[in-house]
Amino acid sequence: MLATFSWGLCHITAGFEVWTFEGRRQVALRSGALQAAVVPLRDVSNRALTLWSDSGAGSAAYLVDFVYTRCPGVCRTLGSEFQQMQSKLASDPATGVQLVSISFDVEHDDAAQLAQFAAQLHADPATWIFAVPATPSDAQSLLRSLGVVAIPDGQSGFVHNGAIHLLDGRGRLRGLFEIEQWPQALAAARQLATPARVVSR
């Protein structure tokens, strides 16, 4: 029994290297093990939306956060950081870089709620997309695929990860950044979206 418990603990903590969910995600990121599930999304106009796919463009770069519109805390902070990235992209455009805010509160955040939230943040739809998975199971599949935790807090809200996720055109997680690291996240997205140059000899 003790051996089984020790094996399980070793597995959960990645060989006793990490002791937090975020630490575990960083280990999975470095191993290339995290890829966003391809699930149906709806945008602020309630249109079907496909971002990344198994055959997606290698030069696409998505900066993604997971939010819910009633959030009084971390989601507002993420919104502020995304506003700054939007401003930087407006003054210095980057082809292939897209900001994406995805709500995991499928029961509450319909197209109208997302549109209102986007308007509050002065989001430019050409740069910053707001979307919600089609069903609760789609939301769970997407969150689980990237190791995002969103737990009901018992007060009609959620406790959840607050991070900026850098995904490529296939949905592979290529970077994970703390909220205040948005300049590094944007720089990494620009680099990811820049096609590799072919050097002639």
C-alpha cells in the first residue's frame, strides 16, 4: 500500500520535482505534452469559430487566457494586460498574432455577455477574439487538455489559473506566462509568428 501511494505521489509531483499545479504544467510544457483540444467555439456574434487545428498553420500564434465575465479579480487583471498587448499590436502590428479570451463559464457567458465584456475592455475584434466553448463538456475538454484548473468557489464564481498561454496553429502550448509577463508573452508570440527565413547560398 505504501509503495502504491509513493508511486502515485511521485507521478503527481513529476518525480518529486514540483508541488503545485502550475509547476506540473511547466514540466508538461517543457516536454511538449500539452496541446489544446479542438472543440467547437462560439464568438460574440454567436458564430462558429475555429482557431487552431491538427492541420493548422505553423506560423500562427495565439495568446490565450481563460476567463469568465463575472470574475471580479484575476480576469480583470488579465483583461488589463491584454489591453496593453492590444495597444502594442496596434502601434506595431504583427502578422499572425491573435489575442484570444475564452470563457469557461458556458452556463452564463453567452454571446451577449461576451460582447458586453469585450466592449468594457475596448477590444478590437480584428486583434482580440472573445469566445466560449459550445457545451460544458467542450469547456472541460479544452481546460483539461492544457492543465487549466477552474473550480467553483461556492459563491457563484470560480477559482482558476491566471496565466497567458502561447499556442501555435496546431494548438500546441509553446509558452506559459504569468500575468505580469505579458511583454515576454507578446515577444514570444511575435517570434513564433515570424516565418523562418531561408538562407540562400
